[in-house]
Amino acid sequence: MTEQTAYSGPQRIFSGIQPTGNLHLGNYLGALKKFVDLQTDGWDGVYCVVDQHAITMPYSPAELPDQTRQIAAAMMACGLDPDVSIIFVQSSVRAHTELAWVFNCVTRMGWLEKMTQFKDKGGDNSERVSVGLFDYPVLQAADILVYKATHVPVGEDQKQHLELSRNIAARFNQQFDVPGFFPEPEGLIEGPGARIMSLKDGTKKMSKSDPAETSRINLIDDADTIAKKIKKAKTDTLGDMPVTVEEMEGRPEVANLVGIYGAMAGLSDEQVLAEYGGKGFGTFKPALAELAVDHLSPITTRMRELMNDPAEIDAALAKGAAKANAVAEPIIEEVRRVVGFWQV
Ligand code: TYM
């Protein structure tokens, strides 16, 4: 066996968001906000609306283009600049699915059978869900690696998929004896927004698919709705706000609200508790609502403006697709050669 050689190419960020349902505060704090911070820090970033992932579950073809546009609008409204970062739609770069096929033949069934997200989404019905849903993480690995991306900002729920991407990269490099060809992409997961929980149940993550609207704050919610949802957020009957981080133990709903406050204000849990510890929820919740509205309303306003001017979004996505293709094409060309495909 050849000695391991690490990947030594350029560093690059890749991340993706599915155009299913409304974007919520978890998507914002776990992903979008990080994308913008990384752009500010000067990283080369490739940000993708993953419409091919969205068809793995039942969906409406008629609504998909507008949902795709809405995610692009959110990326731009949060501060991703299409002149600086690459913002595009997955299906407009054919190399993703081509690489996914090659990876299908590298990935072992047993690896996919361990994926908890498939088990959650497929539930007891796993015989009847699409093969695409089972294969979903392989396409995700192809998304990342077709750009040889080295770093992937995501929320904590994507940790296992990312681990699989690393395994696929390592396996490809080994199987085809091309050490260091693909990087083993690292997750950028840490941070206060990595796991935002439901406002109704502090043990369940905030999710687009939760039937309870009051469980999440959507990026397109107006100020009134945001304030109402925070006011109604579940707390507990253990009294006032905890004074120390240790006292948040066993109080998941309260810990979640403190985490959300901190993630938006750029403060640690300790710092939030230094200000609100021992105070009543009647003080903390309005402060949190005000912070959330101040933070999100410029984004919401810009998102609405963009959605009213789809031409601006579409032009940005067309430019993004051209730039993404320019990065992916030479890489998929190399892959074709490495795996022995017929050269035309
Ligand atoms: P998706 O569309 O479900 O979510 C988009 C991003 O939001 C993060 N996220 C959260 N972060 C914190 N707290 C939460 N409650 C929360 N809910 C969602 C997700 O971790 C994600 O970063 N499989 C991916 C899309 C994808 C992808 C990729 C991501 C496809 N290819 C390649 C990275 C790299 C997904 O369904 O994300």
C-alpha cells in the first residue's frame, strides 16, 4: 500500500442548504451566519442550494424553483455576496451527480446503513422510501469533494454525514492509489449556534419539518410573530433564570434560550447569565425577543425585497453556476481519468 500523503491543495469552504420548507433560526445560527463570518474572514466559499437533495422526499415540482430562489435570497440577505462567494444551485452543475455515481461505487452499504438521519426520516417505512433518501449522504460527499473543499460549516446534525464524506474521500484515495487526491473535509461545527432546539421541546432540534409552527422562528416571520413565539416558548417551573451555567443542567428549554441569546449577541452563556441570571422570564423573554427582531428584521426585509425582484437572484445564481462549473469541471475531468473512464 502507498504511504499516506495528505491533501496539499488550496483550502476552500463548501456548504449546502435544502430548499424544503421555511428557513429557521437554527439554519441561520448553525449555518448561514457562519457562512457570512467566514466570507468576512476572507475564505473562498462555495454555497449551494441543494435542489437534488430536496427531491429525495415527497415534494412539489411546481414549487421547487421558488423554494430554491428563497434559499438563495436568504443567503444573499444574510450577507453572502455573489461577487465574493460562489452562490449557485446544485442541479446547474452536472459534476455533482457524476461524482456521486463514482462515490456510490466506493461507498459500502454498511456505512450508509449506519446513518441516523436516514433512520429518522425513513422511520419504520424504510422499505418504501426512495433509494435517493438512502443515498443522500453520498451525493452530499460529492457536493463537497467535487470542489475539493477542505472545510464545511454546518450544524451539529450534519456531523455524521461529514464523517462519511471523510471516509469516502479516504477510501477513494486509497482504492485508486491517489494519495491526497481528495481532502478529508473538516466540519466547522463548534460554536453557540451549532444545535438550536425547538421552542416547544428543548430536547428536540428546531426543524423545518416540525408540524408545530410555534416550535421555530422562521427567517420570514415578522417582528410581531417573532415576539409572540418567544413569549410562548416553553420554559419550566423551576423558578427564575439560572445564575450559573451549571444551574442550566436539566433545564434544556432555558439553556436553549440562553444559547440563542448568546449566539445572536456574540456572548457566551456565562456572559448572558451575568446579565440575566436570577431575573424572571418576564424580563429575559422580552429582551430576547427584541434582540431577535433587531437581528433578523434587516435580513427579513432584504429577503422580501429580493423575492420581489427574482431577476436579481436569478442573475446571481447564473453567475454562480458558471463559477462553480469552472472549479468542478477540471476536478471531475481528473476523476474520470483516475477511475479509467473512456476519454473522448
Ligand atoms: P439542511 O437544509 O437541513 O440545513 C441547512 C443547515 O442548517 C443547519 N441546521 C441547524 N443548525 C443548528 N440548529 C438546528 N436546529 C439546525 N437545523 C439545521 C444544518 O446543519 C445545515 O448546516 N444535508 C444538508 C444539506 C447539504 C450539505 C451538503 C451541507 C447537502 N449537501 C454539503 C453541507 C455540505 C441539509 O439537509 O441541511
